[in-house]
Amino acid sequence: MKKNNQARSRAMKRQVKKRSRKRKLILFILVPILLLVTATSVYALNMLNRAQTAVDNAYEDDGRDRSELRDIDVDPGKDHVSILFIGIDQSEHRDNEGNALSDALVLATLNKDENSVKLLSIPRDSYVYIPEVGYNDKITHAHARGGSRATIDAVEGFLDIPVDYFVRLDFHAFVDVVDALGGINVDVPYEFTEMDSNDQKNTIHLFPGKQEVNGEEALALARTRKLDSDIERGRRQQMIMESILDKAVSIGSVNRLGNIIDAVGDNMATNLTFNEMTSFISYGISGDLNVETLNLEGSDLYLENSVGQNIYYYQLDEPHLAEVKTILKTHLDLMDKTEQFGTDNAYLENQNETNLTP
């Protein structure tokens, strides 16, 4: 009897030890998983809070309830919308804070149904009517005369396209974002030297070919027009925007989000709220984003000013401008079918060849 009790006692101890080992094994597996999930959640929450703070700090009211070309309010989570990207060369060493020229203008139209984006580059010397001053001038001067609102009014005026939102970035943000991404891949068309963001001449030297560039080098590529034209400059800016987009949505950039948020937050102004901005995430996560670039054709124009100087302008080609308007209106679903059928088919076919699927 005593031996049986001892045997049962030893068996019970073995079972307790087994259960103890199992519990230790389960804890050994679960604890790292729980720590990983917790850390990821904390990181995601931290990034979300930092992003919201950055966007909230960057918010700038443009003084409009909505575009005058819209009958009703738009919701970027449901509707096709447009965003005007304004790049300004504003810095302390140039003593132009608050009245900088717009050095880059890109109008983006976004179509929710097609999950597509059209990027129209607007040449800075385009000769258009500036409502803020009441006469025709280079569109780059609109921002110096009345900021983002004056630029929006000028763009809406000559394109007849509603500008629902704007995002204004200075060159410091551009440089910092590219550096925060760890550089971007571009195709440099030719060898050139250019000044850096502090206007130090010939500090950037690039050679032709596909390569990875840092922020200062990307800025030099976006700014230079010594060896080509303002139109080619616009095409380079579009290429750089696509490269930034491609790098930003890559998995490898996740750990860089904090630096990107910080870079943009200090050098950006927008009338987008945080909730509106997050509505655009759907365009990137589908994996089937179609990006098309558009440009405005035109010719050189010289006009004499009041003191007898010949001033250079870029005269937009009216027939081509009408075709671009049709394309953008169709993309935003602002045209009826009879108007859409009037679009020049050859032009549409030529533009479709530039489609990209990042």
C-alpha cells in the first residue's frame, strides 16, 4: 500500500513538472510575440500621433468653403478630387519669406473609380491672367502677389478646373523628404552643375544615367534648366514626384516614416485635414495605381515692359490647352458624354503611352 502511494506521488509530481514545462514553453513562445505586437502597436500609434500633429500644424485655411467651380462639397474618400502642389523657393538667405515665387506647380487629379492620378506640370513662365492683380503675368508671380489663394485662383482661371486642395512645400522639405527616404532613383538626362539649396554655385555635379540621388541632388535636377527648357524641367519634376511616390509606398520605407513626417511637418502648408489626407491611402495600398503625366504645349513670347525691356513669357497653345482641359474634366467626371467624344483621339492615344503602374 505504501509503495502504491509512493508511485502515485511520483506520477503526480511528473505530471506537475510536465504542466510546468508546457506553461514555460507557452510563455517562451507567447511573450516575444506579445512584445512584438505591443511594440508594433505603440510604434504605429506613435507614428499616427506624429502624423496628425504635423498635419494639424501645417493646416492653412485658403479662405474658401469650396472651389467656386464646384456646386457641392467634395469628400476625397468618395469623390474624384484635385490637389495643386506648389513648390516655393523660400529661405532666410534670400530674404523672401512670405512673398516667394512658385518655382514648381503640379496639378494632380485623382479618380477613385479608376484608382488613377493625372499629373499636369504647369510651366512657371506661363502667361496667364492673375485675378489677384487684374492683369496677365507669369503664373509664378501669383504666389508672390497673394500666396496660395492667388495661385489657386490663377490656375482655376486658365484651366477651368476646380482646385479642391493645395499642398505647399518649400525646398527644404523637398530635400529633407528625399533624404528621409534614403534617396530616390532617377534618370539624369545629361551632365550638369547646379547650385544647392543655399544658393552655393556649382556645388552639385551630376552625370547622365540612371542613379540614386540624395535630397540636394534631386533638388538640383528638379531646378536646373540651363541645357533644355521649362517644359523639360516640368517633365523632370514629374519624374521625381513619381520616384518619391514609388519609394514612399515601398515596404523598406516604413521605418523611415518618423523622419519623413518630421521633414514635411516643418515645411508644409495645406488646407487638407488629417482625416482628408488619410482618405488618399486607398490609392496606394491597392497596388494598381495608374499615374499619367501631362504637359502644356506653347511657344516663346517676348513682351516689352514699361521701361523698354523685353520680358520672356511662355505662351500656352490654346488648342492644346483645350484638349488638356477636356482630359482633366473627364478624369474628374465633370463633363457629359457629348463633350467627352469631342476630345482629340490622337492626343489621348499619345498621352496613354505614358501610363505608369508603380
